[in-house]
Amino acid sequence: MATPKVVLKSKRFSDGTTVYHLDYRINGKRFRPKVGTNKRDAELIRAKLERDILLGSYQINSTKRSISLKALVAEFLDAKKNVIRKTSRHRYKNYLEPLDKYFDKVFPSVSGDIRLIEPKYLRKFIDDSLEGNTSAAKKWSKRTANEAINLIRSLFKYAIDSEYLTRNPASKLQMLKISSTGKADFFSDDELVAIWPNLESYWRDPLKFIALTGLRKAELINLHWENVNLTTGREQITIESYDDWETKTGNSRIIPLNTEAVEIIKRQEGKNPTYVFTNADCNKIHPDRIYQAMKKCLAELNLEGDVHKLRHYAELGIRGTPCPNGDHFFGNCRVV
């Protein structure tokens, strides 16, 4: 059987734009994928495809049809809609939508047909994301990049399972090494003594509550009054999912409250009928507001960290020894 010949063709539009596409047949089936507007890039793709067909590595006869990266991302997210939590789906979109936009801009000749995507294109996307050269809101940390690599692998595995591909171009993406400093990632008692008076007064109670209880930022923001119990001797809160919000793990848990945490809760009474902690207008807190309030304070004190570091402080205390008065669980009890 003769090796199929891959022909490069072009079409010129009224606005002067020329679009190139390939034209070839395999097993009697005709393929005409678009390969962009740059003739040189299109010719390189044509030559590579013809070589791959000759070597038998481009098994197009075993795939059902071509699909663009944009369509694949949309299909993948839709398939996950009822499988993963809403928060996870949002995180997936934060990784995959920049990937789609990046390929449209940097590799337009292959974004229309995922069968043309090579590992080196995906690696460049990861490298540029680490440098902040993509449509992502900010440049990625190595930890974020590793999460993205795992998700991109899953995306193309889905493409294989759906018979769009016969090989995973992300399978050889190497995870990034993350060095450990060996330092505990929590604020010291002395740092907290400096932080509390330097915070905007309105945010002092909610941020201190995180340090006392170990709540995640989203858990604090979404804490409902119905999940607060201030009965003497049984003071506690319950963290659980609601119809419009899910916990990170999908599980619920009960957190006992010490005296200071109870006092903070009581100071929130009457502000909002649903949410315990609110913004200055007594409405639900926007995640960025409390984050920025903490970062502003830390910048003024020349300290590293963020809201999550308060949670680590609480976790350290919970694993430690209670103070003699039973009120605090932190090292030398200097919670002010």
C-alpha cells in the first residue's frame, strides 16, 4: 500500500488573510485539518505529518475524528461536571482556559487539531506560566505548575479514552522539584503580637478567629449561624457543605471554641442573618478583601506569609499542649 501523500493547500479570503490546510486520505477517509496562516509553519506541520504516517506513529485511522483544543477542554469540563465538586471544577478552568488561550495565540497552527500537539509545546506553556507570560491572573508557583501538569495529563488521557488520540503528549512532562526550606510555615507568637494591632480593625476579628480555630479562608467566609453552638460547655462550630458551597474535602467536621473564639463570635451577632462573618456593609465577604487586608498588614511589618499561615499556626497549637487555663492551645499562650 502506497504511503498517503499529504498536500498543503491554501484559501485566500476577501480581507486578504490566507489560511492553510492539509489534504490527505487514509483508509479511504479524507482529512483536511486547518494548520494556521503562516506558510512556513504549515509546511513544517505537513512534513512532520507525512513522516509520522510513513513511520506508522501517527495512527490516524484508529481515531474517530479531529477536535480542537478549545472543544476538548469544554468537553472534558462538561464530563467532569457531576463527578467533581464545584470548587474543583473552578480550579480546573483556572488551569485549562489559560492553556487554550495560550495555544490560540502562540501555537495557532496546532490548536485546531490536538493530534498535532507535541510535548515541547506543552512544556513551553508551563515555562511561560511560571514566568507570568500567559493569560493566567498571575504567574504560577512550582506547586501550581505541578497541579496543572497533572490536570493536563488527565485532559489528554480523556482524549485518548474518547478516541481522539492514540498517545498522550503530556505523558513526558516532568514534575518540577520543590525544595523544602525546613522552616515551619506559621507565624510566631511575637509576630502575631505585632500583626493584630496593625490590621485594619474590621478584619482583626475574622483573621484572629482563623488563628484560633484553624479554619480555611473559604470556611470562615461561608460559616452560617445555623452551624454555631454557643451553649455553655458545648461551644463549637460545624463546618459542612451547603447548596451553594462545598468544603474542600466534601466532608464535615466539628471545631470546639475557646473563650476568645466565643467572644469573637458574639461580636458578630446582628450583622447578617445568614453569615457569621461579613464585610463592613454586613454582606458576605469577598475572598480578595480579607486576603488583601492581611497582605497589606504583612507588607507594612515586612513579614512573609498570608491568611493560610494563620491556619498553620492554629494547627500547630491544636497539636500542642493546652494552657493551664484551658482557653488557648498555643505554645506560650500569647494570643492577644
